[in-house]
Amino acid sequence: MLDEIRIKGAAQHNLKHIDVSLPRNKLIVVTGPSGSGKSSLAFDTIFAEGQRRYIECLSAYARQFIDQMEKPDVESVEGISPAISIDQKTISANPRSTVGTITEVYDLFRLLFARVGTPHCPSCGRVVSSQTPEEILKRIAESASGEKVRILAPVIKGRKGEYQRLFERLRKKGFLRARVNGTLRDLEDDIPLEKNRKHTIEVLVDTIKVGPDSERRLREAVAKALGVSEGEVLVVGDAGRERFFSLTLLCPYCEVSLTELEPRNFSFNSPYGACPKCHGLGHETTRNEWGEVELTDAVCPDCGGARLKKESLSVRIGGRNIHEIGELSIRDLLAACAKLEFPAAETLIAGKILKEISSRLAVMEELGMSYLQLNRTTSSLSGGEAQRVRLAAQVGARLRGVLYVLDEPTIGLHQRDNGRLISLLRSLRDEGNSIIVVEHDEQTIRAADFVLDLGPGAGEAGGFKVAEGPLAAILDSPDSLTAQYLRGEKTVPVPAARRRPAGWLVVHKAREHNLKGIDVRIPLGVMTAVTGVSGSGKSTLVYDILYKALENRLYKARQRVGAHEKMEGIDGIDKVVAVNQKPIGRTPRSNPATYTGLFTALRDLLARTPEARARGYASGRFSFNVAGGRCEDCEGAGVKKIEMHFLPDVFVTCDRCGGKRYNKETLAVTYKGKTIADYLAMTVDDAYELLKAYPQLKRKLATLKRVGLGYIRLGQPAPTLSGGEAQRIKLTKELGRRATGRTLYLLDEPTTGLHFDDVRKLLEVLSELASLGNTVIIIEHNLEVIKYCDYIIDLGPEGGEDGGRIVAQGTPEEVAAAAGSYTGRYLEKVLDGRRPGRKDG
């Protein structure tokens, strides 16, 4: 087998037909300026080809259920393994998806509860034990006296299959009828069942009028039912009332029988475990204006948000039910698992399951996620947290010979925890896997076995190999921008002086989630970094309390604000803007031009050309979303989707418009020799040179260039943008508006996906905002950003319950000198002892 992955002629997106050889079973970092082609190589070429080849080995039947990757634009790829990608976009927004389900730890707990859990009566709370056939007979005679009942034997409960052999066996045993999925059917009839749907089958043993005369017949029927179903009997009365009896579990006081415990009884995604009122969602639902089901904030009154049936919640291990287990933080859960004790017979079973649970929880703690709970929904996780949760699941799977491709796994991780992440990636490598990481973090780059630096610029100016090899080879490269920063020749500067606050915004007694009733003083008119380890309460303070309270006060919104006593100093703010990493649009019709408002100005410009006026074209003619100017064959999409059964859907360029989205009449209108389609296909840098004569277009394009997005195309589909790119496009939209000088900007890790050089550009833009009197608050782990800010609020000291306190606050120099601050400890190293003066801002 080849000891390296050889890629020849990679030309996906902006890659310039490059040849790359990467060593197998090594930790490889792909770095370079933002937009230089790192993701195009790592994800769209290497991962896509590795997964595509693996999926092609599967049967046509299996392939129809899998979204397949299209073949990347590359001449050849050799020595590649089946690939797994762990990026920031592929986490599920489904409310049923939780940290426990993704890492499969919850599934292990379901198995543990089904095998060694102690059932309690859901009515009185007493421990439930098994019952004898005599006790079952006595209960039927007492509860159904004088009533005509059907005695049924449950043989199949919610399982997939056709079951024709089962029906044949039952016929041979002399049974005449069975209840199939709730309907009584004659066994002599043909009963076709769908193979891939779940079915429930109960055999009708006898129909009896319960009384002293039928005692013997009832005894025989119950014995027969217990024999056929291996210990269970279902009694259905005249009025349709069903009573379930089992040789296993019964509360002698409330006469409640419980089914034999199975893992699915503890799944909120199965009808056997889910709360019947909320169907396992934990919250009440409503329908929105489009008729879609939406979750409300109101907790389900039946299960109290626990998602499960009361019978499932009444099974306990160590005094806790499965929902209470899921509410513990990973750190506390590890400690609780270590204290569990079982009888000798159960210890053998529980020991193996607990060992697997503990090893997976230990990996999560190692990845800096000890503050998360298994019940936490994945939609509430940040991009970095979501990625590390998936990484923990992969480490737990213990695969070998696999190619892992990761996208900036250090996002959202404090410098203190980076070392743990790197050692975990190394342990994955040592298991016999190849790891490719797209990363800008200096510590990770320095820890790599092999570095590939792409560049030299972004977009069309990128896509070339600048340097490759071990770290020493990269550091020797004269052309590499990355190397210039690693060698210290270029740096993000420490400001000559810090701005003075123009006033203070004070939050009193903040106590939402893990915040410990803290009083927070936020300076106005300066740049403030909110720092601290993952889970220390940064997002809770900035978004759940500050942002939502200001939204309600300034815009009459009705958001639920995080718990706090009061807020002072709001008069110094007249506008609040939150810039997060959520996508700018979910359809390919959304793009940077439409989102920033550039498209409207561009269409107006083309509508004012002599050719457009002569033809009577208005601005709407140049939109690809409405009929008139667009190509009607592809409805303005530029491509047509062709469904290929058993193969991935193929998108072919529209043969009518050639992918330009517009009809030929619209494309006859040009400005400076370029059509509307040409402008959409242009990079920001190229468009700026042609359109800078128009102030409105010049301002928007200049801002996109300044935040480091000169390489993106104006018409680039929104789903292809990274989280960091989406955030900077949102920032551009806000910067394009006239600033009031009293605006509060909130940013969540704006350096995501940014090279050292792009971080410098972004900080200059944000600094300008603060110099105009606006307030900028940044949640950040990047030390280059933290040292550049005027003020720091450091939360901690740890994540989860051990966080939520102010560890240090003040200028970067003051925080660096503070005892007990992890941030201060790392900040001291990057400040180089510089002590800037003060300046009035």
C-alpha cells in the first residue's frame, strides 16, 4: 500500500491544477490565507473522493439512501482511505438530536437501564417485582368479572419484517385469528406486510366471558398466551380497554403491570419510550404560518420536559432516572458512574457497559467539554462545540485506517485546552489513521507532522502550493505569509494606547444558567473582549442577557431575557447589532450581493444605462428570482437538477443560458462592457475596480475588501460560504449602514476561518468603529484579538458549574498581571511586556 496520498491536478474551485503528496498516518495541517483553497483541497477534493470511492463499493440498494458526493475536479487521487469529515456545518438542528445521541453515550445508558435498572411504580414510587400466572389469573377475574374479553398473546412488538413464516407457524398451531397493527385478521387470509415498516402482531388465543363457569377455560387461555408470547398476556375488554400482564413486573399496591425493559423504552425517538403528549420533544408544539410544526418555550405538562413516558422515568439506577443522569454535567456524570454499585450477578453486565460509557465521557472531558450535559440539544451548541462533540464520537468508535478531515477544531476552545485537543488528535493518528486539519491556530500548526501552506493570496490569487513539509521547511520559506507570522517578522500590533471608556453599561446580579449573580461593568465607546474557558458563561452574559434586554428595550422585541436584577447605562446606546456565524441564507439563490444590498444598487445602475432605457427595462429586469429577465428554462438558477436513481443527483449547466441565469435580451445590456451575469461571477476585488465611480457600490465593495473578503464572488451561493465568511458578510452589511456613534456591536469569535493577516485587517475595521464612539464587544479566544482590545472581562475560572464568576477585568495589561486567570497567563506571553499608554476615545 502507498505510504502517501498522491493528488494530481487538483483544480476544484480556485485550485491551480496542483500536485500534492501527503504522508499517510500523520497529523497534517493545511493552512494559508482565508480563501486560498484550503477547504477546496481538504474537503471538496480529498474527503469527497475518499467518501465517493467507499460509497461506490456499496450495493445500488444501499446507495439510494445516501447523499453522494460528486466527483471532484482532479486528475487522479491515489493511496486514499475511506474518509470521515468533521466540520462545523453538519450538526443537526433537529430538536431530537442531543449531545448524548450524537456521542452514543445516551444509547449506552439506555442499554444499562434496560439491563440493570430498578423499575418503580409510576403511581406510588414503590419498587416493582415480577408476578406469577396465578396472580395474573386472579387479577383478570377481579377486574373483568362478568365482562366479555379477548385474550391475546403479543408475539411481535414494533419490529420490521414481513412475518409470513410466523403466520404459517401460528396456523399450524391451530390459531385462527391475530390482531395485526390494531386490526383483527383471519390467519387463513393472505396478510401482506411491508418489509421496511414496523409491525405489532398479537395472536387471539380465546374470547371468554369472565365468571366462575369459565375459570378453567380462562386458566388454559392465559397459560397458552404466556407460552406463545414468552411471559406476556394482553386482555382487551368489550369497551376496548386494554390491560397488560406480564410474568415480570407488577406493582402489588396499584396493580400496574410494566412491560419487560428494553433499550427502546428509554428512547424519546421511539413510541415505546416517548412521552405520548409531546412525542418525545419535551416542549409543547404549535403550527407556524406555513403550517410547519414549531417548538414553543412551554414545557410539556405531562413529562415536565423529560421527553419520556412516566413508566420509563420510574426506572432508576443509583437513585436517578435516565433523564436526571442526562442533566448532570460530564464531569459530575463521570464521578457518579464511578460510585455506582450493583449486586454480584449484575456487576458482570453493568461493568462492561460502564467501562465504555466512562471512556467516552473521559474523551469529552479531555476535549474541554466537561461542562456540557448529555441532554443538551445540538442546535444550542456553538460551531466549535458541535465539532468537538462529533470528534468525541469518532474517537469512541476506535476505527483504524481512516482518513479524518477536520475544519478548525480549535474554534471556541481556550488556549489552555488546545494542548489536550492536539494530544487527542495525535492519539487518533497513533491508532493508524491519517488526520488532515484545516487550521490557522499557531499552536496546532507547530504541532503538525507535516504542513501544507496554500496561497499566496485569496480567490483567484490563491490556489497555489507555497510551501510544504515539516515545520522547519515552512519556516525556511521566503514566500509564505504564514511563515512570516510564525517567524515573528509580521505581527498583529499592540495598540500604542488604550481608549478610555466614555461611560459604563452595568448588568446587576446576572444569574442565568451558570452565572453566579455577578455585577458586570461594560465600558462604552471602546473595544471589549469577553474571554474565559469554554462554558464559563460568555455567550450567556453577552447574548442571553445583554443582547436580548437591549433588543426588548430599543426595539420593543419580546424575547425571554436571561435572569438578572437590572441594567444601568442603556441611555448611552441607541442601536444594538449582533453579528453571529449563522448562514446568511439556506438556498443557492442567496449570495453576498443580495445579502449586503449590492445587488439592488447594481441592478439600478444597469437599468440606468442607455441600452436598458431604450428597451424600457426597469431594475426588476435584472433579478434572477422573478420572471421577465431571467432564463425560464432553469428559472434563474443557472443549472438544472437531473435526478439519477442510485447515483447522486446531477446538476448540469443550463443549455439555454449557459449557466448565466439570464435570457439573451437581458444580457444584451452592459455597463463598461460587462453584463449583470459577468458582475455576479466577478470577485469583490475585480468589481471594485470597475464600479468605484459609484459611491454606494464603492462603499459596500470597499468594506468587503477591508474585512478580508476581496476574493469571494459577488454571486457565490450562500451555502458554500464558511461560518467565518458569513459572519464577515453580516459585519459588512452593518458597516455599510450609517453609524450613529452610539451603536453596540456584538461579535462571536469573528476570527473563525481567518489567517493571521486577515485578523489584522478585521481588527483595523473594528477599531475604526470604536474610534467613532461605538461600543464593540467580542467573545474571543484568539490572543491576537484579546491583546488588541481596550478592555477585557475574563469569566471562569472553569466551565459549567465551576464557571460564571468574574476572574479578572481591566486592560489587557491588568488582566495579564491578574492571579488565577488562565487568559492572563497566556496573554502575558503575547504582550511582550509592552505597556501602552492611555488615549481618550
